[in-house]
Amino acid sequence: MKGEPERALSDVHHALALNSDFAEAWALRGVVWFDKQNYSPAIADFDQALKLNPRLADAYCDRGITWLAQIKPDEAEADFARCGALGGKPAREAKQKRRSSSTMR
């Protein structure tokens, strides 16, 4: 879906219409919003994903990256710590992902 954000949004909207309790779909939509630089809806979708599944480590990581994009390092570090505690990507890997994505824009 990378490179096709409108199609990705459509697909995820469809998945959520079928099952609004699908935490991974909420997290995926958050990533799509992030890629479109729509950070507020991205945060909201990561929040919903984590409400449905508080053990979804990658959602914490991706929300942390989104907090960094909004220049909110304290929130980002808290999410990276939660991600790491759940066995998710190390914070430095998440930060590197953020740096890489910003250089692609």
C-alpha cells in the first residue's frame, strides 16, 4: 500500500466497517495518516488501536514517531518506552524510521 495512500485509506476504512474492533486496522490507518502528514487523525487512530489492544507494541512505536513529528519528545519517549516494554522495536530503530521517512518527503 506504500505510495498509494488514498487506496490504503479506502481499504482500511472498508476493514473497519466490517470490524470496528480490529485494532491492527486502526493502527494501520494511523500509519497512513502519518504518511499523509495528518498527525492529529494519526494520533487518534493509534489511541483507538491501543484502547482495543493495549499490548500492540508497534502502535506505541508508531504513535511515538508521530509525537516526534509534532515536536512532542516527552510523549514520544513515553510511547517508545511502552513499546520496548512490550518487546516492540527499540526506540532507536523507531527514531531511525522517522528520520528515514522525513528524508523521503
